[in-house]
Amino acid sequence: MAAGPAPEAEPPRAPQGPLHGLKVLDLSRVLAGPWASQVLGDLGAEVWKIERPETGDDTRLWGPPFVQGPDGPSDAAYYLCANRNKRSVAIDFGTPEGAALVRRLAEQADIVVENFKTGALSRYGLDYASLSAANPGLIYCSVTGFGQTGPYASRGGYDFLIQGMSGLMSVTGRPDDEPGAGPIKVGLPVSDLFTGLYAAISILAALHHRTATGEGQHIDCALLDSQVAVLVNQGMNHIVGGLTPGRLGNSHPNVVPYREFQTADGYVLVACGNDGQFRSLCGLLNLPVLAADPRFRDNVGRLRDRKELEASLSAAIRQWTSADFFAAMEAAGVPGGPINRIDQILADPQIAARGLLKRMERTDGTPVTVIGYPSQLSRTPATYRIAPQTLGEATADVLASLGVEEAERASLREKGVIRD
């Protein structure tokens, strides 16, 4: 079915973003927490990213590749992916003076995001109980591996471990009877990313509650909980049917045909979500016998006898080139597509048409292209105001806004409490 006309563009009503005016104190590092705070920054919030004066966020060093600045390599690409629209403030809150500065920032903040081990920030007076006593409307989001309660609460959490513990790796990879069999992690740190998104969603819900009541609250967001929550149909297959899903490679546990097939010159993806699409696929492959076979008339039968069906489809599809098969599927209304490399999708005309790649510029003139916020809000679109900053770039300005004079900053700088 052809796509309808695009809706008329509406003029933005909030050019600074829908969360403009909100202040976020970001005590997180690496990915899950920074992903959440970047979402808030993209939507207009002012984000103060607190970093260690010596090295900053760990991911600044997670390269190569490193962005090339005027003086040579600087920050790693990994850092750039999750830290735009933030002001880098380098404070060592392991010192009494640094902790006091961060507490003063918390008094002005609407939101705190942190991803330290459970209870670790209480020693600095930066836990929820301490900060909310001075700022009752504060929304405080803790991102940890296992949450604030339960037998694993004291453990550190890492994406790779969570992918394994959550069951995700048990359904990812080739099945035991195929070459290359074995569990494998997803090629991206999805447990971190899912948790960051749930954290951002929860913060927005808490903001709505605060608007209605004036109350802040503590948000307890765990990597394991978030990853288990997105087991979706695989989890429900066990809860409802008693099934223990296993690895199926690229095949779907509930829908057939829905996998990759080899062509004469590569691979294609075929994703038939209903009986009509399956019949259309059989038509373009000139396989009327398959379409008429009572075993394959509905998805229940196709799932039951998937091996025989997919063997017939594989033999037919292997006669086509990928380009010809893509074109035939599109003409027949059969969902399908390529397996792109990352360089190919970033150069794809659809991505260009959607404006997903955004060119930004650091204050030293270094250009940085980022993958932007994916949702397009007609009245309050995401904004791209601050390229990922160098370590401590905003320390002086942010501390000045607290009334910290240059003489005091110089003393703190000399002690290693701050870096500006």
C-alpha cells in the first residue's frame, strides 16, 4: 500500500524544547544514565554533567576512534554518542568541598540522575534522603544493575552480564543444530539502552505527578528489571504456554516465514506477518503449490512445519539476485529488506530524508556529527544546542551561577576539587 501524503509541518511553539527551564543534575557515567539524561537534554532541559576532574566520564577514553580536535585526538566516539546537550562540570565530590558544591547544585535542580552502587552516594550526602530534605520537589532517579532491594542489590551491573542473566542471550544466536551455534550477546548494549529509556520515561511521569501535587520522588530503575520487561513475546510464551524459548538464529519464534534467506548474490529478509502476505510471496516465487497446501494455509501450520516450508522457499529465493527480489517483494506487498552495514544505513536516503544525522560544532570549532533524537514532535521538537563538551568546559560558568567567585574557584582548582 502506498504511503499517504505527509502531514503539513506545524510551526514549533517551543523552539527551545518542551523541557526548557528544567535543570538536571547528572551524576551518571558510561551509558544507561547518560542515555536517559541525553534524552532530557535533547528535549530542552539544562543538564549539568558532573565528571571527575582528572579523567571525566570513563567513556572519554574508550577509543579509538577519537574525535580529532585542533590539538589532536581528544574524546572517544563512545563519549560523543550519549553526551550532547550537556554542560560538563568537573567536580570531585569525593572531597568535602566538592560534595558541598554538588549539594548546592541539587538544591537548584529539578531532577537528579545517578548510577552509583546502591547506597554509595550517602557517604557524600548526595543520596535521595539527604537531597530531598533540602529540595522536596526533587525527582531523583537511581540507575543500578539490580535495584535498591533484593538479594542482588549490592552487586555491580554491566550490560553484558545483564544480557546473560536476563535470558536475552538464551534466545540470541544460532540453534544447536546449526554451524556457529551458541549464545551470543546483541551487537549493541541494549540492556543499558532499554534502562536509560525506561529511566527517561519514568522521570517524565514523575514530572507530571509533581506538576499535579508538588511532590518529588525517588525512581529505582534496574538494568535486570528493564531487560526482563522487554522479553515481551518470548517471556509470555513461557508464562502462557509453558515454553522455554531457545535460540532460533534469525527465525521468529511465532511467525513463519520471518527470517533471512540467501539469494544468488547475498541475503534478504522476508517478514510475512499474515496469510495474505504469505500467499503473495508464493505468487511472486511462482509456488502456487505451497500457497494451496493445507499445511501452510495459516500461521499455525507454517510454524509447525517450518523446516519443510523454509527449505522450499530457500531453494526458490536462491535463484534471485537481491536487488530483483527486493523490487519484486515491494511490488507484491511482501515486507522485506536488506541486511545493511552501519555505513550503508547511515548513508541511506531515508535517513537523510528524516534528518536523523545532525551536524554540531564544539567550541574549539571541531565538527561533530551525531545521530539525533528519533521522534519528530510537530510543536516541540528536539533541539541540538550543545555539542558534547570537553572535560570541565562549563565548570566556571555553572559555579559562577552559584555565586562561587573566581578567587574561590582558583583555590578549589589548586586543590584538585574542580577543573575548569
